[in-house]
Amino acid sequence: MINQKNVALGKVRSSIRELYEYGKARKAEIGEENVFDFSLGNPSVPAPEEVNAAIKDLVDSCNPVTLHGYTSAPGDYDVRNVIALDLNKRFNVNLNANCIYLTCGAAASLTITLNALVNRGDEVVALVPYFPEYKVFAENAGAKFVTAACEKGTFQIDLQKLESALSPATKAVIINSPNNPSGVVYSRKSMILLGQLLEKYSKRYKNRIYLISDEPYRELVYEKHDTSPYITDFYAYSVVCYSYSKSLSLPGERIGYIAVNNNMPDYEELYAGICGAGRALGFVCAPNLFQQVIKRVCNKTADINIYKQNRDLLYNALVEYGYEVVKPQGAFYMFVKSLEPDAKSFAERAKKYELLFVPGDDFGCKSYVRIAYCVAPQTINNALPQFKALAESYK
């Protein structure tokens, strides 16, 4: 029999993708300008000019057999070394090329890392709200997926609730800051306390708990003082899963990396486990062309000013209309309290106003909806009367 678990996953798209497909069909019916699609976190800001320049120069100047050929399984050594040096310079850490494993984006990074760490029966904890695929990735690796709610109203880490979620079976905790779907950046204080908590329970349970930081939005922070500390600074048993999809506006190119903290006493063993998991899963040799592009532009970032303008415009308007909103500090998502207890019903009602946003159920928050505001500013301007009308329909 075909694996029925995977059949079920294949037959039912995620709520985000389902809504995105609905939006495409609706735009074909009534015109793209008449549908206000806030479903998918697809960057609307173009990649930096340096990206296209690097692609053109590589194609024009490199031996095509080499450029489009295989690299080492974990990625080209020189590329990994450039990434490590860039991280060292920016975050005052001490990584090297043999801490870095190049991947096809953060999804591959997380999948590989979880498969390297997890033994059947282990538990993986995620903070609520969380990206829905964490559950898929963790369970596919053989783990039990456990959640811990963040603080109400702020969505900062609730250390007491996280502590209650830890057990002798906990193998890893996944964090995501700036957070998808809330846009919240976890505070430096709470991150330091998180490291201390995991160290305490690793000793208590005599079972090492790893910290996995999913960081596709690290550079998308609107105020410098909100930037998350680099996790290798405060917890040795840590792994960073990174993607250039958002920082360089390259979601379709699927390029990222895993960075293993070499302050970890046995980091070589974990890195070997990551290489082995990559091999077993078939995630070896990330696309060479974009490895070479990243080598040239890994210190660049797309212009995020438009996202900040979108955030301010949408946030101020929604608050004025009476919505309860968590103000994002980064990423390009806004988490909005549903105007009725059932967020799915609220999102369905919003479709009557051609507003498309994702119910929070799959993120672990049934009373919220996620709005992805990585759209053209004009889309938000045109959508504001619809948001206002939707709010007034509840009065």
C-alpha cells in the first residue's frame, strides 16, 4: 500500500497554499486589481541589483560545465567559508566552513536538522504561534510535536509555559524570530533566559536539548534595537536554519544553509549527522549557480523600506477601524485578532469583501488571522475601505 500519511499530505494543501490557489482563481474571474490577496509570504520587493549582476557575470565568465556542475555534497567549500566569515563579522562569532551545510532553503535546513537529531519517541517543541510546516517536518522525522503558548497580547516567549512543555523526551526546541505569523521579535532578555532554561533542563534530564533557530526573516527588522541576538552567543547546543528567500527576495531559487554552533563540544558529530541526513533525504549539492551568487552577495539585503511603509499604513488603519493587532517588529506579517471567536468563519466572511487572509488555526492560534503585507502599497491602499467595511459589518 502507498504510504497513506503522505497521500493525505499530498491531497490536502496547507491552508496558506489553499487560499493562494483560491486567490488565483478569483483574480481570473473578476480581475487581479479587485482581489486583495494577503495569503502568501511572497516578497514583493525585487532582489538587490547585485544579484542580477552576479548571475549575468557568472553566466558570461565561468566555464558552463563547472558552473552548472556538482559541488561537494555540503556545498562548495569557498562559498561556505565566505558565509562563515560574513556571519563572524556581523555577529562576532567564530564559525568556519565546516560548520556550514548549504541547502535548498530553510525548509530543507529544518528537515535535515530534525532528521539528524531525532530518534523515534523524541519530542520537538515549538512556540505558539508557529509556522505550520514545523509539525509536518517534526512528525516526519519521527518526533512527537509539542507546543508551548507565548504570552497573550505580545507573543513574546512565555518561559513558564515553555518549561511546562519540556520533558525527558524533549530533543529540540524550535524558535522563529522575527516570527511568522506574528512579526514579533523575541527580546534579548527572553532569549538569554531561554538558553539558561534549556541548559537547566538538559542537566536535570541528563538529555541534551538542542535549540533550532529558523531565521529566514533575520534581516527584515524595522528598528535596529529590535534585532535578535545570534543564538550561538547564549546557547552552545544551537543550530541556525537560514534561507536567503526573504532577505534577498529569492524564494523561488531555494538557497539557504544550516550553521552548527562550533561552541558545541561535539559539534563535529552533529555536523556529520547533518551530512548523513542530507544524504539519506537526497538533499545534497544545493544549486551551484546560486551557491556562487550567494558567495558574492551574502552581505546584501533587499530594500525593506516598502515593507515598513506597508506595515505602518495597515497597522494604523486597522487600529483606527477597531481591530486588535500585534504590531510587527519584523518580517512582513501581521497577526490580527478575529472579530468573532471562529477565525475560519471570520476569514470566510472576509472573502465577501475580496479580502484574503489566513486563519490562525494552523499556526496554533484559533482566534487570530495572518495578513501577509508583502504586497504593492497600492494593494493596501485599495484594500483599506474593505477592511473598514468588514469591521463595520460586525457592529
